[in-house]
Amino acid sequence: MSDTIEKVKCLIIGSGPAGYTAAIYASRANMFPVLYQGAQPGGQLTTTNDVENFPGYPDGITGPEMMIQLQKQAERFGTDVRHGWITKVDFSGDVHKVWVNDEKEIHASTVIISTGASAKYLGLPSEQKYLQLGGGVSACAVCDGFFYRNQEVVIVGAGDSACEEAHYLSKLCKKVTMLVRRDEFRASKIMASRVQNTENIEILFNTETDEVLGDGQVVTGVRVFNNQTKEKHEIPATGFFVAIGHKPNTDIFKGFLDLDETGYIINAQPGTSKTNIDGVFVSGDAADHVYRQAITAAGTGCMAALDAERYLAAKDADFEVATSTYN
């Protein structure tokens, strides 16, 4: 074996609440985890200005600050946090092989995948501008809807998730305008009926977004156009929600791990973090297409570390399950 190959007991791919929580538990279990942060250190939460629904923060906290604190906590127990991302894997043999930035090769006894999922956006420059500013563009109504209480918002999407998020916003906001690109919903009939029968939801069919309007700091409205008549008009709004789906960051695992049709990793045993490959575990949004919350991601990060610890204990008599893990 080449001297350039590094051997590690536990490799964590990706940061964010899932990856850092897995690192905290793995470190306390003497698994000496190595964590690669990925292309977006801290994950999607770093694009969220205010987090008010994570337990333990009565006054709220910004997403970037929470990720800094989680990283420091993981490092406190000995996690080796590194920049860079995994570009290739080979789980075909007894050794779990991964490559960092197409160069460095690592052989890991256990691998915890915490690569998350990326929200899909329209790609408009104005949308991305206010997304980066934290000034009114969001892909998570459950996360950010509270900040638009008694205000008017616009949501883009036509599937079940879009209907669910629009209905959620309707309970908080004065008015919700829903933009549907086609002349019908893609959602199930029951979900479509729910939004159609909600008084403060206005649905505009055959309608697309032309530009997100703002004052340079926050969103003030949305300019839309009818894709049949080409007619444009502006909708006053302080929030612009995009609900056109998520893409799990799992492409490098194709051919090795079982994925569903969308690309989410399938748990080999329900209620665990196990994948179809022994010694490879998944946590966070790479496998969760239902909840997609920071707190649920952190919980599955804990599960993955515990599952990995028990896997090592079963394979190596010299590795004992650390009681500190549960304290």
C-alpha cells in the first residue's frame, strides 16, 4: 500500500448539523473522526440569517454562527476538521476508499455521509442577490415563514411540497400568492384542493417569475409574466419562497449505494442510519426528503455515529463502545 494513502477509523463527508453532530459523538467515542467540510462549509444553514426553532437558543442565532459553534464543539473533542471535499469513492471492496479533491486517497474503517441536499432555485440574478443578502428569498417556509407573519408573500411551485408550504404560510401571512408555471398542479388532488380552498391563497396559473424586486436590501415585490399572453405585472411582497424541489448531493455514491429515483440515499434498515454497504452510514438531508430540518439532521448525525461505533465494536474486539458517548 502506498505511503500516500491515509487510514482513518471514521471519515465524515460533509458538515452542517448532521456532520458536526456525528463528529461530536464519534470523537467522544474515541473514533478519531476526520471531517471534510465540503464545497459549502456548514451546509445550507450558512445561508440562513436567523434560526429561531433550534432548541437551546431562546434569543435565536444566525445560521453561520450556529455552524461555527458546532464546529468548535466537534474540534474540542478532537475532530480533525479539514477543508476540501470528496470527489470520488469506491465502496466495492472490504476497504472504503475515498479521494479528496481528486488527489489524496483515504481508506476508512467507517464512513458517515452528511452531504445534505441543495434547494433548487430559479437562477434569476435578482433571486440570488436577495438570497445571499438574506433579504427575503427562502426555500424553506417552515424555517423562515415566521419572519413574514401578517405580511404578503409569493411562493413558486406546483407539487405537493409547494402546496404544503403555501398552506403553512397561509396560517402566518396576510396573503400568499402561488405561481404555477402550467395550467394545472403537479400535486396530488387532495393537496391541490387544500390550497385552492384556502381563502388567503391566490393561485396564478401559467405564470412565471420575471424578476424579484427590492430596494437593494430586502424584497419588496415580484414581477411576473403570463407565459401564454406574455403580459407582465408586479405583485407587492416582502418574501419570495421557492418550492421547486431539492437535489440530494449524492452523485458520487451512484453505483455503490442504493438511491431512490430522486437521488436520496435509502436506509437499508428503517430506523437506523445504515446503508446497503456495511460500514457506510448516512445522516441528514442526503437521506431525508420529508423533514429537512436542522434538528432532525442533528439527530440522525447522532444515530450515524452510534451505528458506526457499534459496527467497529462488532468487528474489532479491541474497540470497546465508549460509555461517554451516551452522556
